[in-house]
Amino acid sequence: MKRKNAPLHPSVFLLILICACCGTLSTIAQTQAKMAWKFATGAAIHSSPLSNGKMVYFGSGDHHLYALDKQSGKMKWKFKANGEVHSSPVINAQRLIFSSGDGSVYALDKISGELIWKFKTNGEKKYDTWDYYLSSPLVDEQFVYIGSGDSSVYALDISSGKKQWAYKTGGSVHADPVVKDKTVFIGSYDGFFYALDSRSGRLKWKFKTVGDQYFPKGEVQKAATIQDSTVFFGSRDFNIYALDLKTGTGKWNFKEIGSWITASPLFHKGNIYVGTSDTHRFYAMNANSGTIKWTLPLNMRVYGTAIMMGNELVFGCFNGKVYFVDPETGKVNSTFQTEESKSRYATIYDETDHFRKDISLYGDNYLEVEKKILALGSILSTPLADEGMLYFGDSNGFFYALYK
């Protein structure tokens, strides 16, 4: 006898209809990131995390470098520096290397957290309210490269921490170095972008940013991005620059009138992706020409660098949200909002998601307003994607692990 198909239960029919309109069940389940765990430190986290083995490492404004189990969020150890740790760590063999607001560069044993060596620069200083980061180290097979608030770029012996060379710029160097073809590329608050010989510190070339009426120096705050023969970086003179790697000659620049470009650009499939400071936008641009591919309007600044997680573009914002975006279209697939952002959002924004009438970012009480913004749990940290997890810190001192 031929069996008759049983009629569909209404709830099953509804589920099929939803899937047909919105995608598969697995797609629906993956659209929203959820918190796996959350770890509290004692001050703001601007440092970007680093994963190695079963550990995740990051710094905090409470003067500590933390090592956590990346699955459980349990602390393995913490190391107390003599200043705020707003430098992102790097690993070479057994050494975990970072800098601190006391003007020192530290190398720790990555397993135990014990000090291996320490190098003291001529001191750190904060340029202004929005100078949130310290230079983060970069290592090659011999040297550690790092910038300093004493205006110098340093190369240190990776084993001993002894100075190999130093190059003096005209301003604080809080950008991260990038190395390619035995050349160190780094920007300074003096408005110059430098290419230095990685072994001797000899100047190969330097490029002066254009400057602006209100920001004539054209300060370079964060790291450059290198792709093939081009180096990309942003400046406080409202420009993104693309330079020839060998000569420092300008290829193109894009001016975002009225806004610093603080974040380091991300290169992905022929485009660069970068957020703005004061115009509250996120751009996709053709890397060869600077032509805009799409623009995503936001309601706050983006200082951290975007990353790719699977097939999504991911970045944090000063409004306490992490955005998951389609890199081809700029469509926001989903967001994750910190608890503090949810509970304090109305202190900054009205019901239309715009600034309240009593909020002026750069008025006479700008310091008070900046504190209110940071109280949302602003995400200045560049997120880390690792084995299906997303890690980042916020300005309230919380470190998050999300899964999708």
C-alpha cells in the first residue's frame, strides 16, 4: 500500500517559509554573534589581542599584560608593568614583547609571564585626548622594531633587548612599524612617513603629508598597510595616502573632508577598507585608484582596523558595537553591542539613533562628553578572529570572546 504524506504542521510550514525567504537554518543561526565569556580588567583596553596556542594575550590601562585561556577566559597569569599597556603584544619563539606608558619595552616568557629583558626609552607622553595608543612592536629574525613618545624609532636585539639603532623623528611615534624588503615603514606625529633601513636605521626616504588648515602637521597616528608595491596609511590631515613602496612617491590620496583617518586600512581582494573619525563613515575603496566602492554611514568613530572573519568584514566602533558587514556591498549583516552600550546608549543618542541635542563632541565640555562616550564600552581594539571565535577589548576594561 502506498503511504500518504502526512500534512505539515503549521509551525513546520512557517519554519520552511522563513528559511525560503531568509536562507538556511544554519545561515540564520550564524547571523548573530553571542558572548562565550567576558573578563574584567581594571581599566580601558585599547591593546589588540594576540592568540598563541591555547592562550590569548592583551594589555590594559590598569598597567597589566594578561594571559587568558582562550576557551574558558580564565586567567593564567598577569604581569604588572610600570605604566598603561596600550601596546599590542607580539610573540617571537618564547618571548612575548610589548611596550608600556612608562617608556619601557618588555620581553616576557609567554608561558610563565616572567620578565626576560626590559629596555627603557627616553620616556612616553600623550599627544592629546585622542592619542589612545602606544606603538606596538614588530619582530623579524634578529630585531624588535618599535616607536616611542620620545620621537624615536628603535631597533632592539631580540635576545637581549639591547639597542641596535635609533632614528629620531620630529614628533611622537605611536604608530606601529611595518617591515618589508629590509625596510621599516612608520609614521610620526611630525606628519612624516618614514622608510628606514631595517639593519642600520638609515633613512631611505620620507614623505610629508599635505596637512590641513586645522591640522597642518598631518599627524600619522597608526600603522600603515602594505600590499605588493604600495603602502597605505591615514592621517589627521583628513587623507588616506597610497605611496610607492620603493620611492615614497604618491600614487593617490583620498580626502575625507572634516575627518581624521586614524585607523589602519585593511586590504582584501583588491580593495582597502577603513573607518573615519569625525564623519562617522566606513569605506570600501579600490586599492589601485582610491575610488569609493561603497560607504557605510555610522553614528560614531572607528579607530580600530577591520579584519576578515570568514566572509564577513568585522570592526569595532566607539558606540560600543561590533559590526559584521558584507565586504562586497557594505550591508550590515549583524551587530554585537556591549551591555554598557545598551544600558547607557540614551546618554548619547536619541530615539532616532542620532546625537542628543545636549551632546557636542568638540564643544567646551568635550572632555566630559568623551568620558560619556567611552562609558559605552567603546571598541578601539582591533578584533582578533581565531578558530571561530572573536576576541576584543573595550574602554570599560572588559575583554570579550564571541562565537558565531
